[in-house]
Amino acid sequence: MERGLESARLPIGVATTYSVPRAGSKFVVNLGRRKFVKTAMNRAAERAKRAELGVRAEELCAELLRKSGLRVLARNWRCRHGEIDLVAEEGGTLVFAEVRYRRDERYGGAAGSVTPAKQARLIAAARLYLLRGRASRPEPVCRFDVLLLDSLETERIRWIRNAFTA
């Protein structure tokens, strides 16, 4: 059996078979009677669209917080534990807000997506935020809010204050 140059394109240590998809190959998804062909470009476009919707949802929530009298201190603060969508201040309380946007209620909807594992990651990220940004100040009172959206309309945002505790 002669092997062509196709196997030379794979990194060292990767098993070579004739069923390995090649660059630009199409994947067929069978949904009932219809078949949809998804290419890598389609998947990338879908990811970009979802990311854009997430950014718009965070902008709506940041604006809601501002209108409610909170001062937004940071957006999309990242660390090794994850990301905090919004960090705001209300009086002397530091608010760590998680924004969850889901178009439908499948798999628990927006509220169901804030799992105990996600809560633990948010708490760990908040502790690191406090260590990095406020080392010389006393630790402020903190709370964790969750903003739930099922559409990109400000009046449909469900704001759960003090959704969970550390």
C-alpha cells in the first residue's frame, strides 16, 4: 500500500488514516429529511455572529447598570480563572455581574447556564480581581449579580441581584 503526500501534512505523532478530513472538506449534517452541508467557514461565521450577539447583550446590560445608578468599573475582565463580564460599584458595594443571553429555553435557558462550576469560576476570578486591583485598600463588600436575556431588548432583561454568595 503506497502512502501519498497527504500524510506528510499531519504533525508528527498524529495517526494517519484515509478517513482524516482534508482542509476545506465539508461535513454533512442530517436533520430529518434535509441535509445541510456545513463548511469550516460557515461554522466560523456562526461563531462570529454569536460573539457579536454576546457583545450587544453586554452593552445593553452595562447601560442598564448605569441607568440604575451603578458605576461600571470594568468590562470583560479576564484572568486565568475565566472572565467577569461586568464589574460595577453601587455605593460601597462592588458588583460582579454575569451576563447570560439565550434565545430559547432549551437546556435550561439563560438561568440554567449559570451552573455551580460557573459560579465557582466567577468567585475565583473575583478574588483575583480584588487581589490585583485593590491591594492597598480594605476589601469592599461584594455581591454577584446575574443579568438574564432572552432577547436583545432592555425591558426584557431579568436582573437577579445577589444571585449567589461566595
